[in-house]
Amino acid sequence: MDEQTMNARAVIADAEALLGAGLDHEAVAALRHANRRARHADIEQRLVSLRHAVGARPRPVAPTPPDRVTSSTEHPSPLTPISPADLDVERLRAGLAEHGCVWVRGLIPPDRAAALAGGIDAALAAFDADDPSDGWYAHFTPNGDEYRVGGRRNWVRRSGAVWTADSPRMLHELTELVDETGVLDLVTSYLGEVPALSANKCTLRRVPTDTNTGWHQDGAFLGEDVRTLNLWLALGPCGVDAPGLDVVPRRLDRVVETGGDGTYFDWDVSPDTVERVADGVAVVRPEFEAGDALLFDHLFLHRTAVAPGMSLERHAMETWFFAPSAYPKGQIPLAL
């Protein structure tokens, strides 16, 4: 055993002692700090299982939640990006109330976006080879019978993606990113409590140009009363040469009816329903740049945008944050 591996295992043993003493978040913090100093696949893999163990603890008593975001206008202004410097919880709530989303231009710099896109490629390749040797992929197994994976992992892979939790190295990158960009503090203020992630709603995507697409709100399968926020992060230009997003840029205050002509999954929304609930607001296909982010919740109506002539795959990360006191059934918790 080499010295770096011996040091990593000593750090893991120290974290286990903290966990045994009931110092859950201190154990996570100790592993993160050690991994920043010296990256190691053993530490990153233990971080995934430790985050799940902590996240699966009994839920806290629900604090008084912030007021529900409702529509602020019948005639929203054009959807335009804002800078990271202008992003705070008041601007977030205002953007959700008007457009159902907030578009942030350049949340991370292009070189970091490119590095994360390369990480997605490495994670997909390691998943396909079933090779956990270098930390890009390690099969995540939830605790107990409460959290069922079934065939969902392979279904996600067939769509051009893998769960972030199945790539310990990329999960570490994600948690560092949300700290460094201020997103974690923003989401904490918005939800009224430190959020948790979900292993089955945090995804690394490399979307092909022939992907299936359908209008949907994530609330159709998460539930209408959840408290959540999604960070959708473009890691390359998309919306013109690579698949992007089509969005209805207005606030919807409920989960609309699903099914009907032109739908495939039972949570899909038909084009006729989209036109009706848009109520005269035109569908928008933003032209995202590498490092752009879109923040939205479970009521946002959107779909993957594909069109003839697109020639490039789209790399993106999708990260859903949930209020732990109202954590939805069917999701596999990961503590932050």
C-alpha cells in the first residue's frame, strides 16, 4: 500500500470516529478538507456513502418555511440573463415569480466548465467499462430497503447520463462548486434550511442530438408541495448547435395536467396544454454559453430542445436541492 493510500485510510478512520460520536457534519467536513489537500479515490468514495448515511438520518423538525413563490405578473418581461454578482435570494424569488426561472450568465468560468465536461466524459466511460479504479465511477448503493434503485440507473445511462453519486470525483467537484459560487448559501436562504441533494435527481448529462424530448414539470413526479430548487449548469454552448432547453418563461402556480396527444411518458405535458397554460407567452430557447446556469423549481415547464441541423452533444449538470424537513418520498438523500 502506498503512502498516499495509507494517509487516506487514516483520514477515513478519523472521520468514522467522528461519525460514531454523532458528529455527522464534522465527519463530512473532515473528509472534504483532507480531499482538498490530496485528492484520493478512497476518500471521495467514502464521502458519497457518508453523505447518504447522514442524509438518511431522521428528518429535522420543520422550520417555518418561507412564503411560497407565486406569479408576480400576467405579462412577464423578456427572459434575460443576470450576472453572478446580481444573484441573491431577493433576485432569485423575483425571477421565479416572473419567469419561473433565473438565468445566470457565467456562473462559472469557461475553463472550469470545460474541465467539468471532461469529467462527465470520464465518468461515462468508466461507467460503461464498469471500472472504479480511478474514482470517476463507483457503483453507489443506498442503505436499506427504503431506497430502491431497480433499473433506473441503466435507464438514465441510456438517455446519455449518469447519476452524479455514481462518480465520487464529480460529486466532490459539485459540492466544491456550490460552496465556491455561493449557490449553497443562496439555496439555504431560499429554502429556509440547509438543503440536501438527491442521488437520483443529480445527474451528469451528455445529451445526443437525437435524444427524446417532452414538455414536463418535475413536480409531476416529485409532488406539488415539495420545496426544492434545481441548478441546471451548461458546460458548453447549447441551444443552437447542441441541444438546449425550451422553456415557458412564466410562473405557473400548480402542476398542470399531463398526458394527451404528443406525449410519451405519463408525466409529459401535451403541446396543446403548453400553449394553453403559456397564455400568450412565447416559448423561449435560450442560447446558453459555457458556464451559464438556469435556476428553477418543480413547477417550471420545460423540455430538452433539439432541432434538425444540431451537430454537437450537450454537456450539462443537473442538481436538485431539497428542504430536508419536507424531503419527498422516492428520492435518495445525500447531505451537504
